[in-house]
Amino acid sequence: MRVLITGGAGYIGSHCNRLFADKGIETVVLDDLSDGHKAAVVAGEFVKGNYGDRVFMKQLFSQYTFDGIIHFAAFASVPDSVARPQRYYDNNVAKMLALLDEAVASGIKYFVFSSSAATFGEPQYVPIDEKHPQHPINPYGMTKLIGEEILADYEKAYGIHSCSFRYFNAAGDAPDGMIGEAHNPESHLIPLVMRAAMTGEKMKVFGDDYATKDGSCVRDYVHVEDLAEAHYLGLQYIMEHNISENFNLGSSDGFSVLDLIRTFEKILGQKIPYDIVGRRAGDPAVLVASNAKAKELLGWDPKRSDLETILNDAWHWEQHRKY
Ligand code: UFG
């Protein structure tokens, strides 16, 4: 079996590529390295290119036969999407259409899609299950919801089966320190907490006036290795049943920004310096997943997604980063 992994040099994609290769699946990573790292591709073949370039994709699909596509490549920063939505609609929607059209034309039948908890917007209830209405409150979330809708229509019309995963907050790194989270610029909470611990420079906590127990935003942190495992199970599932499904992927536990800082302070035995500043645009107060469907249908077991394990793996990575 051979799969194409777009964005396989990025954070979640690189962990998925490694896991698929460990399971004996041939992988071809396609990445333009706009936010990914060549050094993160520790298995399979690497091709540098743009998944929205129809001519290039036609050529790639004639060169290789793929059993499925795992589509990670996208812009994924909530605050950046609020400031620069055009980039998000172009990359995450227009280019995805080009990729899908070429996939359909070359007869590929299975597509695993990186969607997001950001498709739900401000939750009407938590934990958020798959029946929860989707009303995104930022352009990033909207692009991912459009992606899901396109996939539903493409299945009916063209028979391409998909599995959409709504990741909650991807976090953690490979426990052996080989690969990990490396965005530039970095906007995610955990790497910034680590940096504050290493440099002693103050980090910012965005908002302490949300309707949560301590006023800071609550998120559901899910280990990147558990996410990778879900992609393997999800692909097998849609191949076996010839259907499309979507799943919320989280730990089902919520932690506030201040909870997370305090947990890490306990692990380190050291204070993390921070200032409380105003809210960041586009942030929902609470995002916590129900992972019952993924557990039941896929047999998914998020073994590394407790907060201490995530923070320990992240700390190990930050101290030994290779890229
Ligand atoms: N935060 C801070 N200070 C920082 C950085 C973040 O207080 O320096 C806060 C944010 O305001 C938010 C929480 O920490 O309340 C988590 O922020 P992240 O930027 O780490 O993650 P997001 O929740 O914004 O977004 C992540 C992914 C998105 C995805 C979303 C879904 O980056 O792609 O989770 O839950 F859509």
C-alpha cells in the first residue's frame, strides 16, 4: 500500500508519516516547506511541491499509484487567519479543490482530511461530539468546514470516500526527540510556555475574563502521536467499509491556560513568568472534545494525551530540538 501525505514535513504530518512507515506503508511526502522542515521527514520519499498546482499534481499522480491521500497541508494559525483570510481561502480551499480534482481524475478513492475543532466555533455544549452544530468564528475554521462540505459532495458525485478529523489542540512531540513541533513564527501555547521557562522572558496569557473557572481559555490537548495513530485507523476504516466518516479527536479533558502553566510549573519546580493581556481575536472560550465515536468505531486509544505526558515530551523536544 502507498499513500501520499501532503504537508508531511509539518508538525502533525511528520508524525503520521513516521508511524505509517513503521506500519509498513509506503509513503510519499509532498510539502512546499513553507512551514514544514525537510529534517522532519524521517521516513518515506520526499517531494517538494505545491499540491494546488494541477500540472504538477497530474504528473505526480502519473508517476506513482496511491491507495489514498492524507491531506495535512494547510495554513493553520487562528490569529493569522483573522488578519489575512485571503491566504487561508486560497491555500485551504482553492488548492484543496485542485488536489481533489486531480485525485478523482487519477482514480484515488480514499482521502483523510485534517479538519479542526475550529469548525465548531463557540460551543453550545461540551464535550463537543460529532452532532454538535458547526458555526466557525474565524476564517481558519470556516476553510476547514468548507473542506468537509466539499468532501461530502465529492463522495456523492465522484465516489471518493473521506475521513475528516477535527483535531482539538495538537500537542506534544515524539518521545525519542526525533521530530516535534517547530513553527516559525510560533503562536501556540505550549511551545511558548516552554520558551518562557527556558529564557525567563515573560509570555502572554490572552484574556482572564472568559466565562471559565479562572477566566482563561479552556482547551483539550491531544498528543500528536495519538493523532497519527488515528489517521492509520481512520484510513483502514474507510477502506474496509467504503464510507465517509468524521471524528472529533481530543483527550476529552479541558485545561485552562493558567491550569497548563501551573501544571508545568509543578513539573519543573520553577515559576513561569507571564503577563495577563487582552483577548486574542478568534479564540472561543472553551473547546473540549467527546472522543467516544473515535474510541468506539476506530478503537482509538489516546494513550499519551494526559497533560503531564504531553508537557514532558514537549519539554524534552524543546531542549534537544533538531530543527
Ligand atoms: N495562548 C495564550 N498565550 C500565548 C498563546 C496562546 O494565552 O502566547 C492561549 C490562546 O489564546 C488559547 C490557548 O492559549 O486560548 C491555546 O492557543 P493555541 O494558539 O496554542 O491554540 P488554538 O486553540 O488557538 O488553536 C489550535 C490550533 C488550531 C485549531 C485549534 C482548535 O492551532 O489550528 O487549536 O482547538 F483550530
